[in-house]
Amino acid sequence: MDKNVLLQQFEEKFGEGGDIRTYFAPGRVNLIGEHTDYNGGHVFPCALTLGIFGIARKREDNKLRLYSANLTDLGIVETSLDDLVPSDAAGWTNYPKGMFWTFARRGYKIEKGMDLLICGDIPNGSGLSSSAALEVLTGLIIKDMNGFDEVTMVDIALFGQYSENNYNGVNSGIMDQFASAMGKKDNAIFLDTNTLEYEYAPIDMPDAKIVITNSKVKHSLVDSAYNQRREQCEAALRILQKNMDIMTLGDLSIAEFEEHKDEIKDLVMQRRAKHAVYENQRTIQAVAALKKGDIAEFGELMNQSHVSLRDDYEVSCGEVDALVDLATSVSGVYGSRITGGGFGGCTVSIVKNEAVDEFKEVVGKGYQEQIGIEAEFYVVDSGDGAKKL
Ligand code: GAF
């Protein structure tokens, strides 16, 4: 995306002049550690170079005028800082509005509104965190335009999660916003969601690429199914806490879980908790494997992650399972799994350089034959977190 073209579009929509600033926040792909972030476990996402640009200018009044160059249907949506109520009709603007609302709730006084044009290249509804990117983007703009220097990028990630949970009604964890805010080129982030301690781990895979495959399906009721998974895990935790001194499922080793799991009588609930515990341990093991350059082990753990998400956590779907099965049938594939919240969206695969073309051919053709949809492929690089350009 050309910054000058976006600037021109901004001026066409909102007029010329003043202090116009440009920002960018990336989407993310999670390599492993799925549905662990609201269970106090570890995650291992990286920021992408795909993301959302924001062109913004502070206003003299308290109006917010918001325009998406991607979702043009709504045109310019106008609201004000006095009217930050979420609504279905507000569509994508609920994400930036939620961030203004969150800053206000945290005691930050924002008196002046802004004109904002956004434009992104994260495929919509693909599970690559366009909404978290938009939250982080808006958070960074609010910080920068209002001189809130004490607000850190980690704070912005936390504000984004707060807004997602309390303004947009999805009880997500911190992973997506954290990756968008804190990403680092050529690295993934090994984050302990219990403590928010994190470490950058270089994605050192000279013989392989990260390939994202978009199933192009998104099943309905995703948000309610997501919230339900979270509730099931929390209920399982409460049962285990009767006999164990633990704060989260992420505190449990596999041995401890196996010893106590039968205390969870509801077998669906037990499987949900099993996924959370095993996936957390797999993530720790996968990062250790990557650090010692063992991509084969890393890939094998990704495969196991998918099976667990499919069978125990039940957040996959036929279309995505087909993509993973096709991917793992290609000999140069180290591992493949669903990535993100689930119920459609994307898979992430680690593919040997020389097998990327065959991968696209086999998976693309097979998916078309089995599902009747043309999958999309993105061979991605990891990028930096949100920044002012
Ligand atoms: C979604 C959520 F937003 C994240 O917090 C995380 O739980 C993820 O699903 C599953 O790992 O992206």
C-alpha cells in the first residue's frame, strides 16, 4: 500500500491541511499455543507484514469521522466522543470507538475528536486478527495525538483486549493485541499470558517458509462458541481448584492434570481443559525445539495441536480439516494446523522452500475438489509491531 495514495484519499474524504499523521498496525499469525491465552498458558504468535494503515488528523471539536477504504459501504461514519455506544449498525467502527471508550474508562481525558481513514490488506474474517490490529492502531493514534506518553505498547494491547471484551463482547485473551502491538521482525513472541512476561524467539528457518492458507469460510456463532469454550475451561478450573492450589489451567503439568482430571465429571469439559493443559506444554516444547533448530519437532507439535483443537477443543471445521489433511500429505511439510480462534479462517503450515509450489498446487486443487472453494495462500514474513510511520 502506497502511503501517498492513502494520504491523497484522506484529503479527498476529509479535506487538506493540518497535522496529518500515518500509522500502521499488523495482523498476526499464531504458530502454536491456541486457546491458551485466556487459560493462563503460553502462546507463540508473530506479527505479520500484512496489516492496517491509519491516516489521522485531530479535530477541533469532539467529532469522530471514520472511513474505511476497504469497507466502503458505510461511507464516512460520524459520531462523537459523547456518543460511544456500540451498535450493530456501526459495523467496523465499533473497534476504534471501543478504544476511545476504553481510554476514557481508564481515566484519560480526550476532548478533541479526529478524522481517521483506515486501509488494510488483512483478509477479512480470516482469523489473522484484523480487529485486534484496528484496536491497536487506534490505541497508538490516541496515545500519539494526545501526548499520552506514559501509555506503553503493552498498555495499548491490554486496552485493546479490554475493549474487545467489554465493548465488543468477545471474551478474548491478550494474544492478538499483544502480537500486533509488540511484534518484532523475524521473530515470534513467546508470551506467558499469566504474567505477561515475554521473550522474542528468532524464526530461524532458512530452509522453510510460513504459509498461511485461507479456507475462506467463517461459520456463524463464532463469538458465542468462543465464549462458551472459555466458560467451559473456567468451570473446569473451579473444579480442579477444590483440590489443587492453582490460579489457571496454565499452572498445571500434564502429569498433574492426568492425576486430577477425573474430578471433572463432565467429559466435554474435561476435554476442553485437557486441550488447554496439553497445548500449553506443547507450546513450551515447540519454542525449545525452534531454539535448537529442530523444525521437524516443531512441525510435529503443530500437527498435534491441530488434532487437539479438532477433537478435544472442537474449534475446527470440515473445511479447515481438509486443508490440514491435504497439507500434511505433501512431503515437504513440517507441520500444519488451524490458527486463531477457529470455526473457519486460516491454517498455518511450515513448508520447505522447494515444496511451496507443490503445496499450493496439491492443497489448492484438493480443496477445490473436496469443498468447491478456491483457497488463498500467503507466504508470509514476520514483521514489526504497530508504529507511527
Ligand atoms: C482469538 C482470540 F482473540 C485470542 O485471544 C485467542 O484466544 C485465539 O482466538 C485462540 O488462540 O484470536
